[in-house]
Amino acid sequence: MSSNKKLFIQTLGCQMNDTDSQHIVAELEKHKDYSQTDVMEDADLIIINTCSVREKPVQKLFSEIGQFNKKKKDGAKIGVCGCTASHLGKDIIKRAPYVDFVVGARNISKIKDVVDIKGSVEISIDNDDSMYEFATAKTNKYRASVNISVGCDKKCTYCIVPSTRGEELSIPVEMIVDQVQKSVNQGAVEVMLLGQNVNSYGRRFSDGREKSTFTKLLQEVSKVEGLERIRFTSPHPLHMDDEFIEEFAKNKKISRCIHMPLQSGSTSILKAMKRGYTKEWFLNRTAKIRSLVPDLRITTDIIVAFPGETEADYQDTLDVVREAKFDQIFNFKYSPRPGTEALKMEDLAVPDKIGSARLIELIELHKRHLEAIMPTYVGQTFSVLVESLKPNGEVCGFTDNYLQVFAKGSDELLGKFVNVKITDNSRTSLKGEIVQ
Ligand code: SAH
Ligand code: SF4
Ligand code: F3S
């Protein structure tokens, strides 16, 4: 359907927000006759889908909407969605009165009802039966993202997510499988299953049905014919039991790259964070999974300068980094968040200068690891799923363990697996030649 109304959407934050943005676009296309534009100045409706996890993205929200308001087309509306919408609610309109509506992360399904109501604020985090009922989300043609749960029941003391996304509820398995099947019918070969704590999938369903497990879900999803690769994020190291690790190792559809968010390597800081595991448990899990999956790559999240983090605690984190040999690290400096338990530990705050120095040292340590490991891939041949075409005549894709690979090639390779012999590397990607 062609339409004159244009929607511009900007997404901050995590992959859940990316999927939510796809749902917002799909809902507004289907019900409100909008079509998406990349040019903010052409838009009749401007939406920013926000993140609250650290203070920086919150500041970014206000600077961005200020700019949007100055440059937007006459009469264009501005909406704020996502996690900052959940936690600041009507204060957003107080601070920026030109904002037309506010929709929290748990209320995305209401988007079509509020776009035309000036001043509406939808931010409840109660269960809402309509919340999984979206128009089909458009995805990267070869890769689909599918939510498997909403919310989070963990109470990590630094984290605002449970208060922006509410209690954890699992989405019924048949809805997930159906969504995966639909995406595969539309050309997807890979699926990314999304939840804040995917390993606790099945503990509580919205319809009160019997419990299930993430391992069982993986088994069901892998039965979808035509689906070649399954990825998921985020698992929680505490809930990575042996059954899960064994399924991960033997299920050939599961990508050999796993995210294991460490947060800290110090057992006492992990306790203060309420992560529920120790340094030893984490190392035991990485060792077990590496022993069963030799070509595994592990990615992680680390927070430095959590309140009370001593030099010895920080050294424990470096120890784990050296031993677990992470292939990618998302590093963060602790950022105090409203309403979290860690906020009460302000008197233990680590001076900013020390936090910054720790972050830099961690980044350097990881760089040295990448400089050592990436050249070892040169000369090897990998099966690569080709996903995109670059303007320089190269195609780009990912190996089964999620290494990014570039090679000369053309559009008929898109969506296919090809063998690539690696000839060169950078710190974060590989280059090679397609071979038979
Ligand atoms: N549910 C996911 C995390 C979502 S938030 C999980 O448990 O892995 C993504 C990452 O942001 C977290 O893993 C953590 O490393 C970081 N983060 C969360 N709160 C933060 C805070 N207050 N300050 C700094 N980093 C934080
Ligand atoms: Fe936040 Fe912890 Fe839940 Fe992840 S598991 S979203 S870090 S509370
Ligand atoms: Fe994601 Fe940020 Fe919300 S990380 S869950 S968009 S606070």
C-alpha cells in the first residue's frame, strides 16, 4: 500500500529495542498507513526508541529530540518509546513539551492507539495479553529476531531493566515456532532468539501453562525446516546447566558463539551485584562448554568500577579475562541508575579516574588477545553464510562461530553458505577467497 505519511525511527539500546522498533514500524505500516523513511526532515512522525541502561543514552535522548524538534517538518509529531519512556514517563513531556506521546518498553503494542492522541503516556508494566500480537516484523532478509520472553525477574543490583521491562513472562513455544517458520518462509536462514535471561525460558507463561525449559525450546525451534542457524541472547551464566550445555554442543543448528555476561570476575563483587555465581562457577562453565565445543567463541559484558570494587577485585576480573579468553568484550564503566539497589552504595563509589583507567587497561588487554588470535585463522577455510553486499564488490557474512568475513563476490551468493579460505585479518574481521 503506498502512503503519503512518513515515519522516521531511531533506535538506541539493545537487540530487544531493535526488534521493538521493527514491530513499531510493522504496526504503523499495517494500521496507520505509514511508510518508513531514513530522512528525518521528510517525516510526519519521528520516533526515538530509547535505552536507560546507562546515563549516557538518557542524555542522548534529550539532545536528539531537541535537534529533531528544530529540524523537523512543520506539523511533524515526535514520540518517545522504550526503556527511558518507561522510567521517566510524563516527565519527558514536562522537560520537552513538544513531545507528542510517550510509550514504554512494555507497551509497544499500544503504539497504533496513541500516535494520534497528543499528550498520551502509556507506561504500565503490567501483563497485557495483546503484547505479543504484532504485525509481522520485517527483518534483515536472512536473519530474523524473535522474542522468546519479555521482562526480567533477576535483581542485579546495578540494573534498571527489571523496572523498565517488568516481570519476566515466557512467550508460548508455538507462537515462537510459528514466528520462526514465518520468517523462514520469507527467506530467513538464521534466527536470533531474544530475552533478557533466555536460560530461564519456560519458568512462567502468560497463560499459566505448565513449565518448560530453554533447552526444550531450542529443540523445538531447531525442527523448523529451512532454518540453518540458531543464535540467542542473553543467557545468564548462573542458569547454564549441564543439560543446556550438552544441547548447545550437540545441536548442529546452534551457532558456535555464545554470550556469557561475566560482569565481574570478583566473587565478592558478584555477590554485591546479586549475580548468584562465583568466579569459580563462571570459569567452570566456560571450561565445560569449551571442552565440548572446540571452535567455540565466547563474548561477554563486563562492568568496571562497581561500588566497592578494589584493586584486588579488579585483578580477579583480569584473571577471568585471561583464562576465559573472550573473543569479544563489551566493557562498561558502572553508571548509577535510578531505583536500583546499588544506588544505596554511593559511599563506596570508585573514583571516576580509577574507573576510566580500569576500562582502558581492560580494553588494551583484550586488544592484545585479539592481535594474537585473529592471525591464527589465516590459512583456514570456513563455511560462511553470506548476508550482505558491499559497495566495493565484496560480500560479507559470518562463520558458524560468528567471525565476520569479507570476500569478493556478487549478489547471487546472498543467503547462501560458501566456503571461504582466509587470507588476511584485522582485529575484528577476516578477509578471504571463495573456494569450492
Ligand atoms: N539481560 C542482559 C543485560 C542487559 S543490559 C544480561 O543479563 O546479560 C546489557 C549490559 O549492560 C549488562 O550486561 C551490563 O554489563 C551493562 N549494564 C547494565 N546496567 C549497567 C549499569 N548500571 N552501569 C554500567 N553497565 C551496565
Ligand atoms: Fe539486568 Fe540482570 Fe536482568 Fe540482565 S539479568 S536484564 S543484567 S537484572
Ligand atoms: Fe535494552 Fe537499554 Fe532497555 S539495554 S532492555 S533498551 S534499558
